[in-house]
Amino acid sequence: MAKITVTEVEHVAHLARLTFSTEEVEAFTRQLNDILEFIDKLDALDTAGIEPTTRAIELLNVFREDEVKESLPVEEATGNAPLAEEGAFVVPRII
Amino acid sequence: MSNLTDLTISELRQLLDRREVTSTEVTKAYLQRIQGVDPRIHSFITVTEEEALEQAKRADERIFSGASSSLTGIPLGIKDVICTRGINTTCGSKMLENFRPPYNAHVMERLEEHGAVMLGKLNMDEFAMGSSTENSAFFETRNPWDLERIPGGSSGGSAASVGARLCCASLGSDTGGSIRQPASHCGVVGMKPTYGRVSRYGLVAFASSLDQIGPLARSVKDCAILLEAISGHDPRDSTCLPAPVPAYSKACSEGLDGFTIGVPEEYFVEGLDPEVERAVKAGIDTLESAGAQIERISLPHTEYAVAVYYIIATAEASSNLSRYDGVKYGFRAEGYSNLIEMYKKTRAQGFGPEVKRRIMLGTYCLSAGYYDAFYKKASQVRTLIIQDFKEAFKKCDCLAAPVAPTTAFRLGEKVADPIQMYLSDIFTIPVNLAGIPGISVPCGFDSKGLPVGLQLMAGHLQEEKLLRAAFNLETALNLQVKWPET
């Protein structure tokens, strides 16, 4: 049985801010199903009570002094933007 | 001096410091070789000739004044995932095709302090996602030992360029094997250091809990020299360890008496090419003859590592790559009527198929209702994989295993089958999940003449043990005299 349907793939694509052609959605649905089936093997393991690992080396409370340091000039920070004006990024109208 | 490009960092260092050769001469020799040979290998995305010659000139002045350090005047290549101020850093993606970082990565600052020379930026799978460098948005890189085969990936350009002697050594990045696997396929030495050993500041993020920068070189000692130069604390990466940096190159002088090497049975299973198995086992025998004690051990959760990796790495990637929105830097698509449409068109046109596949998988695994079943489950199994290693390192100084199940495969062979491609990282992924260091050392050739790598793994911050074992193996096998003709 398919684990993920075409409709779900389209929903996930929206969440990920991606668009696909009909053929692409079909291909992705097939491939994602294969991958999810492969991932299924984890279900064979009983992990009740096992702490999840989010980082392999635990470093707790990495603090530093809150000092004002030199930062990138606005010109350089916006220098790679596809569209920038007067030190600001230009985007389509939102409101 | 016709073969300046055949020399290791250590050999060049002596010649440079004795003023028998200048960095400018070496740099020119490499640039000339790149011009002649790279049109067949395709390892460089950008060659920074002008900057390289300028850096070489400054290095020569420094050497002349007697103030050289280990890398002064040594020509290196840099994977195009590492930010270089004012020089294109594409990540092998259309998304960043024209991106010129306004700052240097921490490792680039280190190399600059040393007065190293950068020859250019090296090809890679898009956003470091892949095992063959075929996912580069620009072109495929060829394996210098057989031009019809892949160099491995994702640091394919970093490995192929060192193997083809187009740079003296290089930097790559390794999230699931992306330094060790191409190093194995191209017959060079490649190391993924302990997570946090090298600052990730300025490394374009793929999976932040797994990514690590490391060296690729033509000898274990060169690998140690480069590792020493780039390691150490950097407050700009909060996961970077404040541990002192040992003199790694010194680790190469010790023998293997009293040294225990574990051989995990789960790494010698069905799917491992018999010729690779033979070469790796011969390498382990060589380590035993060199004085090491060999122990059979078990890492029982190995078979789950690939599944864990493709949940954790894609989940982290889907979050990290949300920054490519066509606003702050990089590509923006044309023809949109609102913000959401601009995002979608930009990302649909800017990313290649494998990157999209991983963003989709990661987004799905993190989406409402699935988090526990996928991400939490994978993170729990990750704990079990880490426990396996902890047990093993109670008895062993390091572990020896294959790097990849096969030697370099043919271009196009696995492109259509993502799972087959993912399985080529089966032996390298556990090291990333556990955050431990791993190194790939050439240990022989298959019947087609393709190089085979042997992988050594050690506990957190035990890079010296890896280098010690690797150096002894390299010395006993004495393979490095052989290089591809290209």
C-alpha cells in the first residue's frame, strides 16, 4: 500500500514552498514511497525509553560576552540580493 | 623540477624553505596542469589564477623573511561549499551560481594566516547532497583513474583534483561520507574530523548536526598537517569544541605496539564487493603485521544507520535550505504575482531534483502527525548507534572497515535509483551519526585498477589514533608511488 499519496505530496510541496509538474509529482510520489518503505525497517526496533540524540557531542550553555562588534556594512550585506534598494531587500507587496 | 605537482606538502615545505623552489613556481606549475588536465577531469568550478599568483608572491616574501609556517606557499583547492570572500561560492547549485560571500569561512581565515595559496573552488554534488558529484548543477567530475567513472561525492572535485595532482591537497565537507567515500574512489587520504573539531562558520549548511569540514591529501602526514591548521575553537560556531589542538603531524611517527584495532563484523556483509573485501582484509592483516592487535567486534545497529540518516539529514536540510527564498541572496525567478509564488518559482527553478527530493522527505518527516514516527524514532536509534561505538571503544583504540561497498561506479549507473545511491554511503554514515572521526586510506586496487580505501574510526577527539594507524598502514603498503596517468 502506498504510504504517501499524490495529494499528500502536493501538500508537502506547498509546505516546502516548491512546485512540481504533474509528471514530477508522480515521480516524487513513487520515489518517496520507496524511500519511506526503506525507512520502515526502523519499526522493527523497540526504542521505548531510549533518549533521542539531537547532537552527538553535548555542549551545554555555550555563553559569550554580549559585546558590540563590527558587523557587515549594509551595502555588503545586501550586495548579493536579487533586488535591493536603499539598504533594504525588495520583495513583492505583502499587505 | 618538472614534477613539482607530484610532491606532497611535506616535500614541498622542505624545497620552499631551502629556497630551491618558490611558491610562485609551484603555483604556476599547478595552474598549467589545471589548464592542461582539468578539461578532462572537470574538478574546478572556479580557478582563481590571479589571486593564487598574488598569494604565492606574498608567500614567497614571507618564506624569504624566514617566517613560514606549515602551509605557507602550498597550493590548495577548496570545495565550493566553503565561503570565500569575494569569490563565487556556488555549492554546485544554480541557486548560488553568482553568490559572492562578503566574508571568509573560519577555515579560510586559518589558511590565510598560514599564507596558503588557493588555486580555486572545487565541484560537488548540489548542496553536498549526493555520492557521485553527478548532482552538480554545472557538470560531472570524472575519476582520474577511469574517466568513465564517478569520483564519488559529494566532495568529488576535492578528491579528483588531489588524485589528478591538480592541487597539493584540498578541503572537503563530510555529512554522511562526503570526504571519505570520494577519497576512497580517487585513491587519496581523506578525513572527517570529530564533530566540533573544525569550525563550521562559513560552511554552507546541509545537516547541521552532522556536517564537518576536513582535509583530503596525497599522504596521511599531509592530511595531519592540514587538519592541524584548520582545527580549534571558534566562538562563531557554538558547536565548535574548545579542546586544545595536538601536533597532529607528530602522531604519524609512532608504531602500533599495544594498539588494538577492532573489526566490526557488520561491515563485511552481503553487498560488499569481494575485491573490496579482499583489499580491506589485506590492509587489516598489514596493520596486524605492523604490530596492532586485531579484535573481532560487533556494532549491532549498523544496518539501521542509512534509514536514520535519511530522516535526520533530510529533516535538518529541509529547515536549513528554507533560507533560499530569493530575497537575501542567490537566485530569484522571474514572473510572479505575489510573495508565495515568488518563493515557489524561485525554489522550483533554483534547486535540482536530488535537493528537492531531500527537502520533500525532510518536510514530510517533520510535518504534523509524523514527527514522532520519523524524527523522534530516528533520533532514538541514533542513540543506539552511538552506544554501539562506545562499547567498541572500551576495547579498541580504533576500528577498521571498508569505506564503500564497491570501487568507483560508472557515470549514470545509479542516477535513476535514489536508494541504491544512498546505500553507497552505508559504511560511512554511522561515523557522522556518532560525531566521531573517520579516515579513508588507500589500501589497494581492484582488478580494474581502481583504488580501494580502508576506513579507520576512533572515539571523540581521537584523531591522533586514526593518524597513527593510517600512517603505519600507508608506510607498510607503500602505495603512494602510484598515481593515475591522466
